[in-house]
Amino acid sequence: MIHFFPPSNEKMRSKVPAIAPTVDILLANLEDGVPADEKDAARAGLVEVATATDFGDTQFWTRVNSLDSPWCLDDLTAAVLEAGDALDVVMIPKVEGPEDIHYVDRLLAQLEAKAARSEPLLVHAILETARGVANVEEICVASPRMQGLSLGPADLAANRRMKTTRVGGGHPGYLVREDPPAGDDGAAQIDAPRTIFQQDLWHYTIARMVDACVTAGILPFYGPFGDIADTVACEDQFRNAYLLGCVGAWSLHPKQIDIAKRVFSPDPAEVAHAQRVIEAMGDGTGAIMLDGKMEDDASVKQCHVVVGLARQLAERDPELAGAYGFAGSDGGS
Ligand code: GLV
Ligand code: MG
């Protein structure tokens, strides 16, 4: 998970040392959500946290203001010249096309040279404009700095003029309704009770983002889920993204850290099943029947994805290593 915090807020800054070890990525947010009159304080807070915190193996990112804002240049300058080597990735919002990434790439190179930074900063773009979605393939390959993409459902909905007022998730009006039953006279009873199925507003965009990221060899993330109290729907949204190929999501509240951790780590039963299929498939070719189901070269590849992810996660998390039965090994066997 990418855990957001507002660095302008002193109380939030003071919680950073406790939160950092509990998340994969900690992100100092300078953009939306930070009031205009707190932009300078947020930038100063980013520098303070970057220079004062031992992040261990947790990554430290920042989301700067958009390229068309009056704050972006100062944000990027402070991020490179003042935040030091602590920063791993810069998240760029409202990316419209490869030209935005080219600009950021050049600017970062100039600032890195000035700062004598040892490692290049990576770039994570938010997909949150219609034009950005139309150009997603080019955005993904616009620079070797590209680390990944996040879906920004709130800005994307506004930019597309979708008629929603939420931050991510579904909408009760976006649905499919069961056909009407026929009455005694054979006529359709349109007022009879009928089951409705709410549909996923984000399916197309997530699937397109995942294809573009996989093609470019970078990582797709779902973004924010704004209804903090509705932990159930948040879990559903995160799981849809996980099943479609995303590697993570943003957490906006500590409650969402646990949800992301649970959802984006394969279920131990699924890992055990995948291991069984891999074992039964021998050299991985041909077709077999296992529990009445056909398994072949393609299904065993899916199993390798699940087990490979479980192993990667187990290397960082002994509790997960135990749950997957990798404990006592190096997590790699
Ligand atoms: C995130 O930035 C969003 O707009 O959803
Ligand atoms: Mg946004």
C-alpha cells in the first residue's frame, strides 16, 4: 500500500516514525487535500520528515502539485535539493501525455546533477484525466524513471464529466437489471420486483491501465477510496483491482492499511492450491485433471504468479511467510 499523510500537519508528522514500519510506502502529500495556504508548510514538512526519519526498508514518496499549478516547480526543487536521498519516488498527478513525463524527467535530471544525488528518482504518474487515459501506453514508456501508475478515480470522474460525487467505488445508479417476468397475458411486468446488479465504474480504466503497465514493465495501483467508514466496500474495490492485476492501492487512513495488506497478499488457501497444481503439473506442460478440473500450461502459469507473489511478500513479512508455510526456509522454496 501507498500510505498518504499530510506533511503540513505537525501531529501527522509526529506519527511518521510509528507508521513507517507498518506500511510498504509512505507518501508525503503536497497536492489535493492540502489547502492552498498550507502548500509551503507541506513542502517544509516533507523536507523535515525526509531528513529526520529512518525509513528502514519502507519506501518514501511524495505527491507534488500538478504541472499546471504555481507550486509544482518549488515542490520538485525542494524534493531533490532539500529532501536528500531519503526520497525514492515522485508521484506526478494529472499526467496528460508523455510530454509531461519528458518535462519532469529533464527537470529531475538537472536538479539531481545539482544535488549530486547518487540514485535517480523514479516517477509514478496518476491516471486521472481522459487525455491521460487516451495516452496511457505512451505515458508508461515516456522515461526509464517510470515506476508505475495509479488510477485517480475522483479527478478522472470530474474530468470525464461522469455524474458522480464520490472518491472511488461504485454507484447505485450504474447497474444492470434482470429482465421483467412475463404476466399471465405474456406481457412484460416491468413493475415487478427484479434483481439489480451494481456494475463496476472502473473496470475499463483499470484493465487498460494494467495492460499498459504490463507492456511497459511497470506497476499498476488502484488509487484512493474515500468512504473511510465503509471498510467493506473499500475491500471490494481493492479486491477487484487485485484480481484485475494491480499490485496495490492507496491508504488514506490507518484502517485501510490492513485492508490493503489483506487484499493484495494472496490468500494462504489460494497459495496452497497453486502449489498443489504446480507440483501435479510436473514439468509444467500438458494437461491433467485435479479435483475434477482441467489444469494445463496456462493454468500453471497463473499458479506461478500467485506463488511468486507470495514468496516476494514472505521475504519482507515473517507473519505471511508463516501463513504460507514458508517459515524456516528463505521464503524462496
Ligand atoms: C486521486 O488523486 C483522485 O483524483 O482520485
Ligand atoms: Mg486526484
